[in-house]
Amino acid sequence: MFQGWEIIIVLAVVLLFFGGKRIPELAKGLGQGIRSFKKGLKESEDDGEQPAKIAAEEEKEEPKALNS
């Protein structure tokens, strides 16, 4: 796919474009973004189970409320 010299050229262009000081900052921001995304996915999965449980409990309680 990529040969060794092509990767070196791309890295050199990135270094010239962003500068040596900004690259670690960009990598840190990218890592935080990925962690935040994974955390959001995990929380949405957890939230998805709770409403289903609540809805099932409400269905069980509704006939009791109608009969009284």
C-alpha cells in the first residue's frame, strides 16, 4: 500500500503543517475524544436497558391500577 518513502513524506508534511509543539497536543485531544466517545457508547447501552426494565414494570402495574 504505502512504501517507506511515502510515509516519510507524509510525516514531514504533517510536521511542517502543524509544527512540533502542536502534534502532541493534537494526539492528546484525539485520545480524549476517543475515550469520551467510548464512554458515551457505554452509557447509552446502559441507559437502553433501564427504560426497558421500567416499561416492563409499568406494564405489570397498569392492570392493578385499572382494577382498583
